[in-house]
Amino acid sequence: MLGKKKIKTSLFRAVFVLLAFFLFANVASVGSVAKFFDHKAYAQEESADGGEEAAAPAEEAVDDNVWKPIAPPVLEAKDYPVISGVNSRIAVWIVAQLHLFFGAFVLAVPIFVWVIELIGVMTKDPRYDHMAHEFMKVAMTGFSLSASFGGLLTMLLIVLYPQFMEYMVSVFGKVMIIYALMFFAESFFVYTYYYGWDRMTAGGNKKLHLFLGLGVNAAGLVIMLLANSWTAFMMAPAGLGDNGAFLGDTWAAIAGPLWGPLNLHRFIANIAYGGSITAAYAAYKVLTTKDAREKAHYDWMGYTSFFVTMAGLLPLPFAGYWLTKEIYGYSQQMGITLMGGVFAWLFIIQAVLIGALFLSSNYYLWCSLGRTNGGDRYSFMIAPIGTVILIAFLMWFTPHTLIMSAGELAQIGDAHHPVLGFFGVMAAKNTAVNILLLATFCSFQIFSRANKKAVGDGFWQKNGTAVQTGLYIAAATNIIALGVYSYFIPAAVRIGLSVPQVCTTLVVLVGGTIIDVLMFKGSREVGEMKWGNMPVRSQYALFLLAVSFTWLMGLMGYVRSGIRQHWHVYTVFRDNSVNAFTPTLPFAANMVTLIVIIFVALVLFMFWMPILASKKKKDPAALEEEPALETGN
Amino acid sequence: MRDLFPILIFSLLVMFGYAGFVTFGIPLIVPAPPPVEEKLSGDITMEQYVAIGDKIFHGKGTCTLCHNTTGHRAPILEMASSDGEPVGVRAAERIKDPRYQGEAMNGEEYLHESLVDPSAFVVAGYGKTGTNDTVSPMPSVNKGAIGLSDVEMGAVIAYLQSAAGVDITVALPTGEAPADDGEEEEVTVAANAQEAFDKFGCSACHMHPLIDEGGDIGPDLGKVGATAGSRVIGLTAEQFIAQSIIKPNAVIAEGFDADTMPDDFAESMTVSELNMLVDAVLHPDKKPDQEPDSTEGE
């Protein structure tokens, strides 16, 4: 039996190594695309300044049997197929957004599942492994839903926008095939990773299992990067001749000016988003389970998910800044359409939503102090932190120009309020958002140390808190001083001051974390964590986090797509359909709400799946083997 | 399922709260419809050509995204400002600047060059970051997303020269005149706002102190001036009213329907008529004889 088992294992490993080889060969080919994607067939001669010469063969080629890159056609409204009773744009909007929601979720969850599993292996604590497995269980249905919506989206685009798809295929045909192949790789890794979990854990093959998890994430990452290249191309096309026809270098089309920042922004946002959805799952289980031990488990799971969300949420604004900066760099016109045109009010809405995210996050952390022995030592800080967050939020939320009645206008004498008007400009908003981040990080720091006491006579054990306090004061002073100073300098210089403000915040985030590590090395616990001992309202804070995040993602999807205005591919391929106009914000908000309602319904289905599966398989013996978490009872 | 109910209600309330805030808590701004190319022939007057340039400048050309006093990301062009005289005046001086590297020989050529090759001369302080004012962030307006035709660029130049009060040197477009029925229609220019209201049939839908018997299909023009400056970020009261006349669907006042007002006044209205109407809406109590002099013939 043992021999057979060994043969099986060897065979399995051989197949795996082969598949892994093919996968990474694909990935590598994307990395060295210059050769792989060089469309020699229609780029007759290589030219240093390419443009016109490379495009010319497309026009001059006499052999009609050779496929040529196409220039974007000039369409009329009648060229767009119509399905009776279906608004093409709305149909694509709904399906694309649902695909993105599930796609983001299933790309994010395996990342932190893998990290949690690794922590479990390193600490030899099976609770991490159990939790990681359960996260993956929740995500499994998401893979099917994401793929189903992806398939539907592709069909809708082919049926409703055939010329657009033909053009995109002319540029990204090879990438699309690789993209589809990557699903085979991801499916292989996902299924072996998930279904092989128990067997590999029990059989001591944890390293192989972790390697499979790495494969899931590598495949997922490549899928995301490739799909992002199409989106980035539509916003900022590259690799095209003057007539908009593809020049033959696919890498140039992929790595356009917005691809990098879009990748980073989506990657970080996906992690935060995935964390918020699993946090909602855990919150639901905390609220519905009666068993104290299970409640403790899911409270811990909720906290871990929340931690993941925070890890993504804190750096997310910086990635957003970079993306916006690159949009301005690519096209000032597009940048101003985004921030100063018809979408300007959208950023007030975004401020409200992000404010809700930060408020709910902080509230959850403050509630968490209650389940921590020793937490009461820091409860005095809640009120000042809350006040700072509220003030920062209100400053961020204040619009520059107020909409007033004639009477109000006459009373104030200006469209800008004499006092509040100062808070509406970027100088105040950059300051407010950095202070908001600092305050949230402070909440997180007091929670993470609530049940710890530094032990020893080392410098950091004795002075760590004082140094951190000094760091916060210095950082806040610097951020506010820069903010005030920026009122007195020209706009072009002012925008540059956001960089030192952001750097100051990052110094506190990184520096504060390092000091924590040094300070609490070998610390002793003040008391045990009372897992499961959380008020109901704290779990609703997690629901608020998940719903707000999802709604925000939908809204930002609208603006990201909307700044292309009446272009399928910005400046290259004009949208001449009857839907070429930019929808108003209220219309978009109602659309987003509708999509999120559909998403919530499907998420409930996704949550129900692991519950359905666990109803038959509950193994009390297995639970007994796992060390129990401290409960609040 | 019973456990789910409060969670679902809570989630729905959050979503509806956000949607409600967007719908009722912020002003409604209707984005402009996609621009269309102006079909021009040689059979237009210079006033009409200037009016079309005005329309392109504030619309399809997207010039005011940057060339405005709010963000001031680019030099102010239409009027005197901290950047100096209006660009129509200063254009002729630019080509004498030691930094100027272009090929223009006069003000009109300079303006044309600025539209198609904005980096030929970058005004100090307005260049791309790190380029020492050698590269302009402005796109070539005859390409890409804007894609103005030569005739449209000519209209913009005519508008900028008109706004600056200098001689309009740009030539009227030549080309096939649209087919007509053989009857010449005499174009008369309104002498004051009251005549302009009559000429363009404003009284059919609007009320105003200068209109004897107005309608209520459109907003009361005696009242809209008070809030015009705060309706759209980046547009002054004058710009907003002008936009509302030339592009009536750009922003629809609450309680009124879109697509009711004719959207071709840019073709039929002279700049002086437009200015008179804007002024009358902004200052509804001003008497007709207090109108500024017509700018005809400039």
C-alpha cells in the first residue's frame, strides 16, 4: 500500500511540476513579450520610429488573404446591434460590475488565505489552518460565479458591440488566448489546493500545499494583470499608429501609461475588499451561531478579516493618488474631467463613503477593546480619536462651491462660504485624509497592544510609547503645517506638497509598526482575549464596511469608465451608439445600488454553500483536536 | 432566514442611504452630450463664425477645463488677467519672446500654432512638471479626443480675437453653401435685449421684466441670474447663462424638461445678441436703453 501511495505521490508531483512549468513558461512569455508578441506577419519591417511605416503595410498589403490590423471604424448608431427590450450599456454595466465584484473577491481571498496558512505552519497552530481553509471554502462558489459572469460579459460584448470586440481582438488577440489558458492553470491550482487541503495537511505535504496556493495566486495575479491591460488600454491606448491601428507590439499595448497604477490600485483594493466580504461572513456567523466556541472562532475570523481589510484600506488612498497623478500625466483633459468636471461631485460622495469605511473600522476597533483584558487602559483615547476623525471627515466632505438659493447667496455674498469654503480645496482635503489615516492607525495600535505589557529594561520597552507619541505629534504638526502653507502658494506647487504629507503618514505607519515589534518583543499578556464577547452593533459595523466598500467599488467603476466620455477607446475609437452620453450621478448611484443588491443576494448564496456542506460533515472529534480560543463566557 | 432579515434590512438601508444622498443631497449636473463637428460653409457672417468659436471654446474644444479662473491650470485667454492682456492681444507679442521657438509670423498664426502644437511656446509656470516650461500639458486640439477641424479652429481663433477686441484676421470658411430654396433671408441684428428676446421667441416659454407676456414652460429669466454663478463648478454666471442659451441641454433646471428649447442659437445669434441676453438675464432690472453698445463691426 505504501509503495502505491509513493508512486501516486510521485506521479502527482511529476504532473504538477509539468503543469507548473507550462504555467510559468506562459508567465515568462508575458514578461519577455517583445519576441512572443511581435506581429511580424503584418509589421513588414522593423523601424525605430515605427508609427507610419508599421501602419503602412496594413494599407499597402496586396494579399487579401493575410490578416491585417484594423483601424477603429467610424460607427453610426445604426451599426450597433440591438436586442429588443435590452439596453446594451446597462446590460454590460451590470454584468461587468458583478464579474468584477466576484473577480476581485476570488483574486483577493487566496492571497490572505495563503498568508494565514503560512502563519499556521510557522506557528504550528492548527487554528490558523482551519480558518484559512474556511476562508477558501467561502470563496469556492465565488470562482464559479465570477467565471459565469465573465462568460456572460464576453457574450454580451460580442453580440452587442461586435466592432469594438473585433478591434480589441486585433490588438489583444494573443493576450486573450493566454488569459483563457490561465483559467486552466488557475482551476488546476484552485481545485488541488482546496480539495487536497485535508489530505496534504494530514499527510505532511504542507510545503506542496503551500506551493499549490502560490500557484493559485500566481495564476490569479496574471489573470488580473491581463484583464487590467484591456481596461487601461481603453483609457490610455498605446502601441497604435496615427490611424489607431495596432502596430504589432502587444507589450506596448499592454504596458500603457495607466497599466501600472491601475494594477496596484486594484490589487490593494481587492485585498481590502476581499477582507471586508469575509468579515461580513464571519459577522453573520457570529450573530447566528449559539455555540460559544463557534462564536469565538468566528469572532476571531471576523477580526482577522478586518485586519486584512485595514491592511489594504490604509495604503489604498496612496495608490489612488498615484493613479490620478498618472491620469493627469497622460491627459490633463482626462484628469480635469475626473476631478474638476462633471465628476467633481462624485469625490464628495467618495469622501462620504470612505468616511463611512473609516468610521465603521474605528468603531469596530473601539468595540474590540471591550473583548480585550487590559483594553480599558486605553478607552480614554476613544473620545479624542473619534473627535479628530469626525473633524477630518467633515473637512474632507466639505465641497468647495455650495449650491444655494438666491437668498442664501445674497446673505453669504459669495458661492464660497467665508469659513467653510477654505475646507473645500485640496490643501485642506489632503491634510484631512492624512490625519484621518493617522487617527485610524492610532486606533489600531491601541487595540493591538491592549492586552500586552512590555517587559524588560530595553530602550524600546521603556521609551517606545513616548517615541511613538512624539512621532504622532511631529507627524500631525508637519501635515497640518504643510496644509496651511499650501494655501499661500500657487496651485501647481501646492499639489506637490501632498507628497511630503503622504510620506509623513507612511513614516508613522511603518515607524509605529517597527517600534511596536521592538517594544513588545517578549511581552506578557495582561489578560486573555475574550473572543466572541463583542456587542451585536460591532458586527453591524462589519456589515457597514462590506456594503460601503462594495457600493464604493461600483461607483468608482462608473467614474473610471465615465472619464473616457464618448469613446470606446479614448481618443481612438469613438462611441457613436445611442448610449454614448455620460449618465448623471443619480442615475449611476441607482444603477450601483441595483447591482449591489444583486451582488448581496448572490453573496448570501455563496455564504450558504459552505454552511450547506458543513451540515452533514460536522466532525466533533476534529473540533476537539483543535485548541479552543478563549471565549468570553 | 429569520436571522438574515435584520442584516438584509440594514444593508438595504445603507445602500438606499447612499443612493438617496447622491440623488437628493448633491446638485444635479447633466453632462454635455457628445460633441459633433460643426458643419460650416462660406455662407456665414463673421458674427456667426465668432459665435460658433465661442460655442466650441466652451464646449467641444474643452478649452475651459483648464483655461478658467477657478483652477487656473492654464493662462486665461478671453479676458485680461494676471496672465496679461487677452490672448488675442498678447499673441502678437509672444512671437517676439526670446523663448519662442515656433514659426508663426503674426498673432493669428501664433494662435493657430498654439492649438496644433501647444509646446511651441509654453507660458512660464504652465509647463509640464519637470520640463522647465518647455513641454505643454495641453493636447493638440486637432487630434485625439478633441479633434477640431481647421474650420473649427478658425472659429476659435476668431472668437479669441473678438473677445480681445482686436481685428478679426481669420478668414471665413470657404466651401459649398447648404442648399437653399432660393430665397434670401435678410438677417437683422437686434439692437437691444428686448428686441433679442422678441427675435428669438424667448417669450414663448420664459418670463422676464423685458418680456410683456411670457410663458412658464422654461425657467423665469428674471430670477435665474441670482444663482447662475453657482450652478456649475468652473463656470461664471455669464458663462453659465451663455451655455444655457447656446447649449440648453447642458444643464436642465429642476422641474423643467430637456430637449424643449432650440439648440441652434449659436448658428443664428450674433455675439452681441448673446452678450445682451446674458446681461439682461444677469441684470433683469436694467432698462433696455442701458444696454452696452453693440460690438457689431469689430
